[in-house]
Amino acid sequence: MCWSATADLTAGVCIGAIGVACVARVRRVRELPLAALPLLLGAHQIVEAVVWDSGGGAGPATTAWAVIAMPLLALWVPLAVLLASPPGSRRRIAVPLASGAATAAVLSYYLATRTVTADIRGHTIGYAVHLPQPEIVVAGYLLATIGALLLCADRTVRLLGVLVAAGAVICAVIWRLEFVSTWCAFAALASVVILGWAWHRGESPRPTA
């Protein structure tokens, strides 16, 4: 696809609407963070539409995009999976959650102390934070996000993990300099799988007091 302000805005609105449906469907408070993932990723695409309209650079929209993409998602995804998982399967999410917490802390520090820039490159955007040893940070980030999804007890959530993992490989090969932007867009589109999970959760018996 050709990314642009219009494409990101359209995708963001559609994915956000699916996120609203997911949130409305689940019945347990602990399932809300995972159900809200498409809503968060849809809003993220809308923020990137503002980055397009701003011409990139280091403005507030760029910073907001980076905060969501980097520390927030690194912690949100494993924590959401942990909360939504049955008690007996939560132990397997401990490593991704620890990785997410550590990665989020590192990314938060560098986002607070360094300038984030966005560079529009044709139909993609490259974001730069100038992290030391970025390979380690990226590995921790992927372990937290993809790892948590793949280790989830629910097979629909695992399917999302497979799709997001495949998207990471594709985006890294095709758009190396724009990996973060393109992979987040791919993850946002793939997150509609959560609707199937939320629909199933809505059919479960209501929790008793």
C-alpha cells in the first residue's frame, strides 16, 4: 500500500472503530487492555496522519507517535496478554513482561532526553531516536510484544502474534530504515484479529460476583 496522511487517517478510523467494538464486546475488566489494542493502534495511525501533514520533523505529533510506538506498546502488549490470560497460563508471560518493562524504561529515558525526528521518505516515514546499542533494545521490544502474543494461551491471540512476527520480518527486509513506522502500520491492520477473540469472549458466561 501507499502510506500517506489519507491512508493513515482512513486506516486509523476503521481500526479504531473495530477497537470500540472489541471493548464493547468483552465482559471482564481484566480483558479490556487487550480488547483496546486495536483502538490504541488505530489512534496511533491517526497520530501519524498528523505527522504526515506536519511534514515530519520533531514536532509534538512525532513525539506522541514515538511514545505510543515505543515505551507504551512495549509494556501494554505483554501486560494486556497477562491480564487476559487464565491464571494457570500467566507464568509463561513473565519473561515478555519483564522484557517489556525494562525496554519501556530505557525507551522512556531516551525519549525524555533526546529529540525524536521523523523523515518522510516517499511513501514511508523514518523515525530516529539515536539509541545506543539499538539491536539490544529492538530485541527486547520484539520479545515483549511478539513474544507475549505467541505465548498466549488463546489461539486467536497467537494467530495475531504469527501475523505480527511475519510483518516484522517483511518490514525489516523491505523497509529497513522505516521499519518502526511500517511495522506499526502492519500491526495495526493485523490487530483486527482481536475482534474474533473479543467476539468469543463476549459469548462466554457472564462472570459471577
